[in-house]
Amino acid sequence: MILLSLRLINKTFIVERGEVHAVCDVSLDIEEGEFFTLLGPSGCGKSTTLRCIAGLETPTSGEISLGGGLVYSSARGSVVPVYQRDIGMVFQSYAIWPHMNVFENVAYPLKYGSSNRMKKEEIRQRVSDSLSLVHLEGMENRSATLLSGGQQQRVALARALVRNPKLLLLDEPLSNLDAKLREEMRTELCELVHRLGITAVYVTHDQLEALVMSDRIAVMHEGRLVQIANSHDIYNRPVNAFVAGFIGATNFLDGRFKRDSNKGTCGVTETPIGTLFCSAGAEFNDGQVVKIALRPETIQVEDSKDKVPSSPGKTMNVFEGDIEILDFHGDSLVIRVRVGEELIQVKTDPDQQLHVGQHVYLVVSQDHCQAVPF
Amino acid sequence: MILALLIAWLSVRSGFRGGWFPDRLTMLMVSVPGIVIALALIFVYTSLPLPIYGTIWIIIIAQITRFLAYSNRVMSASYLQIHCELEEASDISGASWWTTMRRIVLPILWPAFIRGWLWVFIHALRDVTLSLMLFVVYNQTIGALMWQLWMDFGDYGFGAAIAVILMSVSLGLSLLIARPTMSLKAAEVK
Ligand SMILES: Nc1ncnc2c1ncn2[C@@H]1O[C@H](COP(=O)(O)OP(=O)(O)O)[C@@H](O)[C@H]1O
Ligand SMILES: [Mg+2]
């Protein structure tokens, strides 16, 4: 069942020098229980979209329905105010109220939320349940200002969950944590949301976070949705060069596409480093100018021609060049190889014996050469 | 001060087109001498069918008009420092606008609120101009009383005694405002 749906949402801000079109024609359907991520560079309109869903921002036009009911419609002029939407939200700054202790922070939605008055005992119970979900058992009486960043994060999450909302909105909740804690919280948050079966809309600019956590990802660019797909397809089947470049490091080669008539998604492309076998969607035409996206980790490095495998059934591309730059990353070795005019980035096994200036052969299967529109 | 908080909210947060207007209006009051305010109030309230002239209320209204600018500055400045997500988190929690003001904004602004109030209180206490113009015999302000004792009755001793009490109260309150713990508390809230 679809829990949340956005239809042609637009949001324009009036600023001193004209207008900012922060969100353009965004349409989305989010299934119940789904972990859905809005991903994009800073300033692309993710937060604004999320704030429109929450009701903190009123869209300029469009329609939003939540749980089957219309909460915003520009055509009918109806708006359900924030405090009547059944939503929990975690803010980037955590927004923990400094003048209250942990219990008061988490109990606030139960005490002052528009739902029916609740007995003291029940509030106590639900706050304690909510706190144990985020592993802060027994911290009720701590002062909010004395918590660490990670703990504030957890209190914010407990507060958002305490009313059992239909929808949980998260705006870059992990971006203020240090790297190690961020990774821990990522796993924990993901596990918690799936366990509770709650529907989540997650905003982030961190592509790794998005790939790891999401059921589906919507990539945004300059206020528009560019691609909605699961992590695998976003990574391996980017619809354009922006998505390919934003999600992970990518090599791009310009070329002219020609479809292989026997095989549906296959073709060849003339590039500056020779003819490449590539895969491409049905929308590409013969002679079209395209970019070929090549992931650094899909390229295999061999030091002699004999070792280049020839796997039948899979068309392999092979090119040769000299190593120009070599960076040891611990868990990987990142090298840049000069092939003709191009510098190709390759991520390989750190145990491989390679050195700068070495002549090497690069092997990449056709599957991993994805044609995207120029 | 509550009025000042509302005006601060209007100009800082509400996002209404004319939200800045009351804020500027209060600033204009600073440039108007007390005596002019008093005269203006006399004209307005003697011509209106409101039973205010000659009561304590006209003095209170005059004082509010006069000191709104200052208290408003204090509240706006402090309000700007509250992260708007703190209020939005309350909205999301299902709280009404009023609950958000009462449970979130006011408690966080409390130190500034108290200081502003004390400052205004001290200044109102030593006021002579407004009260002198507006007082009637049976309800006087301390400033007006002192003036009378001195000018009309020549009772310097009694006048001076009141002045000493007044000054010690003001001094005490001023020191209270300047207490470093209060600024500490305000800093902690952020
Ligand atoms: N309240 C506002 N007033 C004016 N412009 C805004 C406002 N909020 C956001 N914007 C603009 O809208 C665009 C999108 O912002 P935002 O949704 O916050 O991006 P993101 O969260 O993806 O970084 C930006 O160009 C930003 O400057
Ligand atoms: Mg943002």
C-alpha cells in the first residue's frame, strides 16, 4: 500500500534578488514500510522536499497525500497543519530542548501533542519503551545539555518514535557525528526502522549512507528528481552522467554509440581509447553521442598480456597503459593509468605488486561499461 | 515584556509580509520625548470614551509605549539565537502554536526576559516626566511624589529619604542584572 504520495510538488522561495526554485515538479510514491532516501548534493532541495512533507513548508503547488488522506493540495487549497500530521521527525541539529531533561524531551509529544490526554503512568511507560529502543535505558533524568552528540541523536530519535507515527522523517541525522559513530548509528538506525516496520524518508548527501540503508533511492539535482531506483540499479545503471558521477567515483569516456543488432542491451562505442563493448538501455540510437561510465573497482589490472582472461559469453574490453599515480588506501590500492589521452582510475587489491611507470593491461567486462546520455 | 515577545516573534519568525512593521514602530518611540508621549496620551484618552485618564492605567500604558522599543530589542536579539528547529520540533510533536511559545520559546528566552523586565522596571521607577504629566493626587508614582515633595511642599528630608530608598532598590536590581551567573545561564541555554 502506498503511504505517502507527492504529485508535482513545486516550491519557490522569494529572496532579495528574485526567486529560488528549490523544488521542481517532484512526484513520488512511497510504500508502507519502505526505507526511502532522498540523495543529492547540498542545496538540491532535499530538505525543502522533506519539510513540505512534514508541513513545515507550504509548497507553491502540487498535492501531497499521507495514509490515503490529502494533507496538501494547491488546487483545492487545503492544508493540514504540521501538528495534525501523524509524523515523527529527526532534525539535523537534533533540536533537543536544552531546558528539559531527557524524560521531558521524549514525553513532550505525548503530553502536548494533539492526541488525547494520557495518564502519567502510561506516559512514563512509553517514554521508557522508546528510550530502550535507542539504548538509553534509565537515562530519563539526565540533563539534555550534558549529553554527547550521539546521545542527543538517540534522544531525538526516541522523541520522534514515542507517538508511533505512521511516517518517520530524517534530515541528515548522522552528518554531525564523527565517522566511527556515524557508521554504528547507520547500522543501528537501519535495523531499528526495519524492525519497527515504520516507513522512513531519509535525507542525505552521503551516497554510501544512501546505498547501505535504503530500499529505494531518489537522486535529486537542482530541485528535480533524476532517478528513482534501488541501490543496486542506482549504482550500476545510472540514468545519466550526473547520477553516475555523484554516486561513487566514476571514469567517463566520450563516444559515439552503435547498437549490436543481435543483443538487446549491448552495443559498441567508439571512444578515444578504442572501441568499447558496452551495455545501454533501449532508448539509445545508433550514432548518438554518449558517455561511458566505468567504475574504478570493476576494472581488473594485469601486468602481462598472458594473464588477460578471455571469458566466453562475456565480452571483455582490454586496454593498455602506464601507471602514473599510485595511492595506497589500506583496504585498496587506487591507481591512475594513462591510456592514450585519458587517465583511467582503477581501484584494486592492495596486495598487488604494482609501481609507478609500470606498463599494465586493464580488463573490464561489457556489463560494467554503462552508456549514459551525454 | 510579553507584548515585546510577540512583536519579536512577528519580526523574527512569523514570515508575515508586514511582520517587521510593529518592530520598527516601537523603535520610533525612542525618538519621541517622554513629554510628547504624555501629551499625546492625554489627548487620545480624554477624547476617547475610555475611563483611563486619571487612573494608574494611563501611566502604565505610557510606560509600556516608552519602553517597548528596548524590551523588544532584547527579545528580538535573543530570539534570533534560538535555532528554528527547536520550535519546529515542537510543531512536529503535535503542539499548538501557543504551547510551543509557552513550553519552548519562553523558557529558553527566560533569562533575557527577566533581564529586560528588570531594566525596564528600574527605568520606570526613576521616571518623572511621564508620571508628572499623568498623575493625579490619589495615585502617584515615586518619581512624581519626590518632585512634589521637593517643589511644592519643600519637604527636602522626606524627599531625600525616598530618593535614598529608590536608589538602593535600583542599585540592587542593576547589580542583579549584571550578575555574571545570569549571563552564564543564558549562555548555557544556547
Ligand atoms: N527559507 C528559505 N528561503 C530562501 N531560500 C531557501 C530557503 N530554504 C531553502 N532555500 C534554498 O532552496 C534551495 C534548496 O535548499 P535545501 O532544500 O535546504 O537543500 P538541501 O537540503 O538539498 O541541501 C537552496 O538553494 C536554498 O538556498
Ligand atoms: Mg538540507
